[in-house]
Amino acid sequence: MKDLARKKSVRREIKLMKRLSHPNIAKLYDAIETDTQVVLVLEYVGGGSTHGFLKARPNRQMHEDEAKRIYA
């Protein structure tokens, strides 16, 4: 990352993510920064991504009741 403001923002978010501890948020174990990218090492969460789940739905939306059941 060459944009200094973006780099600062990413580092701040990584710092916050490392401090998070919540059963519904994947834990961040490490962040590895190279000259061109940042690699995040996250807890494995099975079952596919939210993006993939919504993409497979006709209107790409989830009803509130269903979201409560999945994320609460």
C-alpha cells in the first residue's frame, strides 16, 4: 500500500480487530504486511460467506427474522 492515509486507516482497523472478542465475529489472529498487500489471518468460519449466501438468493436480501436466527 502506497497511500499513507489508507495505510494508517488499515493499521487502525487491524488494531481494533485484534482487540475484539465476540462469538459472532471471526477472530483476527495476525496481520502480515508486505510492500504491496496486507494479509489477514482470521479464525475459520465454516458454512460459506454471507456474500455467497445473499448472491444465491433471488433478491439478494435476507429477511430480518432470518438474520436474527443466523447472527444472534
